[in-house]
Amino acid sequence: MVLRRDDWLDLARKVDWTPRYVDERELFPEEISGRPWLTHDAWRNWNEAYRTTYREYVANQRDKDAAVLGVRAALTKPRLFDDLDPGWVQLVKFHNGAVALAEYAGAVAELRMARFGRDSAWRTMASLGALDEIRHTQIPLLIGHDLLAHDGNFDWTHKAFHTNQWLILAARHLFDDMFLAADAIDLAIQLNFVFETGFTNLQFMAMAAMADRAHHHVFEKTVASIQTDEARHAQIGHPVLRTLLENGSRERAQYLIDKMWWRCWRLFLALSGTAMEYLAPLSARNRSFKEFMTEWVTEQFMKNLAEFDLEKPWFWDLFIEELDYAHHSLQLGLYTYRTTLWFDVAMPDRAERAWLNEKYPQWEETYGALWDQLELRWEADGEANTLAYGLPALCNLCQLPALFIRPGRNTACTIEMGGRRYLFCSEPCRWIFEQESSRFADHNSVVDRIVAGEAPGKLTELHRWMGLQAPVETGKDLRRGLDPWRLDPVPTA
Amino acid sequence: MRVYLFGFASDDFLGRVIVTPDQRTVAQLADQLVAWGQAPERGGPLTVRNEAGDILDPAATIRVAGLGNGDIFTVERR
């Protein structure tokens, strides 16, 4: 007689044993299994809410891959770019470069939990999670490869994470912290509970909704399919957090959540905020970035915190204030430093400005004059007069430009440590740095490297150092294209 | 001696790096930052503050004003 699923599943999930040749601490060292170190008794009741067998996993994944590949096959390669808005193409290029190989780092993180997670059910879930993350790398690489024939910069889908491009360094700084240099417990809280439960809805489900409206159905299927995996393995976070709270580690849990919320916010305002509101065509925008953040991210996060009786992060008021401004300030940074990017950047046109002002009633008053000025400068003196040539101040934690929340509202701050003064874009970044200064203090930002002579200060050489071949690969104004001035061999004149 | 500072002009949207000899005056430093920013032609008197919010003497040198490597200063138009 064939056993029913529920009769054997626990036997397959719960395969913990008592080690005889080494003790439990040697098998699961604190350095990599995580703090607090608890005996297995404390982890014995680790349970995921929705259980999956390996057989079910394989069948589901096969169906999901078939759905994505079916859409790809239906839209034959010569028609891949048909009907795609030029801004949307740049959005996909930006997304692919920033995300594809980050998923590969996610596979390393899941594998760490698959070995050093403290209960076998956790380790089983993480094994499936590692397979998920490999899939999340491979599909964008495949789709990016399809698009290469139409736009050579889609090689940044694979190349980006192997370069010193400044935005990618910022992303790697976060992913190294969250994925690669974290123990199993920190991974479960940071990656599964905060990043996946909190933020990936935004990048994958919100983007899928926009991709549908932008008629990019391969991308829509890809990101929606990825999010179904994320939702499954994100479950790892809850039972780990519960175990920590039951064993006197509330303060540690709160710190990990606060830290990673802020760090993820920084990345997502740069990646999703700017792309959704300056690259996605108007016809694809059904909600603003702020509305997505509020409905899809913060409301869910609040429920999660309430479930565990945890506090809102101490910087919540600043985060709420930034929702109205920070990504708009960063967009001006991306635009004026566009020659250091691998995708093109848009100056909002009249209709987009009206939309932005409808969604953000202070937008025109705050940013309108700055964009007007760039427009006038272009008309008067060409592209050269719309680019920034000085170095932006970069934060020594998030590695992003030290943006104002809005013009006149500056939150930058510094700290002196070990004979060096560090710059931060905001109090939360400085606070995280102070909590784990030995982890972050030796890292040099791109600007630190230029000032120290470790990276070139001349723009043409800096392009090469960042992996950008100028002028063909470097970002342009989305609507004006490659200005003939760029062909000048010394564009820094 | 050359120093690198992080300057924030009140009508700009991000901080900018200024590398300059510390013998230059605070007023020259402010002019240099504004020239790199978004509205260099706007003109008008400038107020320079350090991170603590103290107003710096525009005639003082950068060194005498107490600014050194990695310090923040802000420039406001009056």
C-alpha cells in the first residue's frame, strides 16, 4: 500500500540525529550556525507553515519553467522587442544587471542554511531555496541573452556583478552583508524575514504587474514565477525568529530586522523607485512607488512585526518622510551621472511631470526647477552642460550618493573612528556602521579609492575601471540618445 | 595641504566632494561648491556651516575654520 503524503512527510523532513563522534557545537559551530547558540531541543519544533515534498517541488518547478519558456517560445526572438517602450527596455536592463547575479549569491546563502541551519526541516527548506535561487539566476541570464541581439548592453545581466560600477558596488555591499557574510540565523532573519517577506514583492510582483501593462510578457512571467519561489522559501524566517524570541534574543532579532529594513530600503529606492517612476512608460504605471511601498511592503511588514510583538524600527519617521522624496533626488543623481551607468536615464517629460505631481503633490515645487534647469542647459550648451563632473559624496555604509531627502533637507553625518572620518547619508546608516564597525570600517567607497589614488580620477579612465566602454556602453539621455559631443575623445574638457 | 571635504549646498540634491588646499578661504570653498552645483548663476550671499551647525567666518582659511579631511560643510543662500 502506498503511504499517504502526510504519513511519511514528517519522517522525510525531520531527520535530525544525535551525533556520536563530535558534539553538537562542533557540528553546528556558533560562528556559522549563528547566535544565540542553542541546543537542538530549542529548535525541535521548527516548522514551516506550508510543507513541500521534493516530488511536489520538482513537479511545480517544471510547470513554472514550462510556463515561462512557453511565453518565450511564443514570442519568437525577432519579435522580442516589438511594442516595447524604450524606457521599459532600459528598466529591464537596469533590473537584470542589479538582480540576476545577486540571486546567485542568494543560492550561497540558502546552501549555508542547508548545511548549518539548526533543524533538518529548516535545512530541507533551504535546500529547495538554493535550487530556487539558481533558477532565479538562470532565467534572467537566458532572457538577457535573448535581448543581446537587439541591445549589446544586455550583457550587463551577467557582467554587472563582475565590475566596479558604483551602483553595483552598492548592491554587492548589501548582498555581501546580507547573503555571503552572514551566519544561518542572521540569514533567516535578514534574507528570509526582511528581504524576501518584506521587499521582493515590490521588485517581482509590482514589476510583473507593470510588465503586463508594458506588454513585456516574458519579463512578466519571469518575475511573477520567481516570486512564487520566494514566497515559499521566505517561510524560513518566521520559525527562526520565533525560536530567537522564545530564547531571550529579542534585542538581537530587533536589531537584525531594523538594520536590514533600512539597508533594503536604500537599495530598493535606488533600483525600484527610480525605475518605476522614470523608466516605466506612463501607460504601465497603475500605482506610484510610494503606493506600492505602502500597500505591498510596509503594511505586510507591520503585520509581521505585530505577529511577534516587535517594535517599528526607530527610524520609521525618517523612512516615511523619505518615501515622498528620496528616489526623486536619486533620479537627479542618476541623470547627471548617467555616463557612469550601463542603462539610459530619462528626463521626465511634461505628461510624466504631471503624473509625478499628482502622486507626489510636492514634486513640482521641489524638483521642477531642477529639471527645468537641466532642460535649459541642454538647449543652451548641449549635453556637456547637463552632466556632473565633480565626485558625489558616497555613504560609507550604503555606498550610494549622500542624497538629500529633498533640497534643503540634508541628513548627512560623520563619525571619527580609528583615525579616519567616515561619511554617512543618514543617521540609520551611521547607526548600523557603529553597531558593527569591525565589519564595515576597512571598506573604501569608490570616492575613497579615487581620493587615495587607488582608482582613477579622470572620467575616461574611471569608465574603464568601472567596466564601461565609452561611449557605446555608457548611459545616455533616454529620449535624446547619443549626443555627438560624446564622440569627443576628451569628454571631460 | 590639500584636503577633501563633503559639501552640501542647500539648493542641491546630493553632497559633493571638494578637494582643495586648506589655505583657501571659507568663502572660496563655498563658491567652489556652488559652481559645481545646480544653480551656479543664481548668486547672492552664502552662509557656511560645519556639521555641528556653527557658522564659519568666510574670511578664515579652511584650516583655521577647523575643517579637515572627511568633514562636512553646508552652504546656504541668504
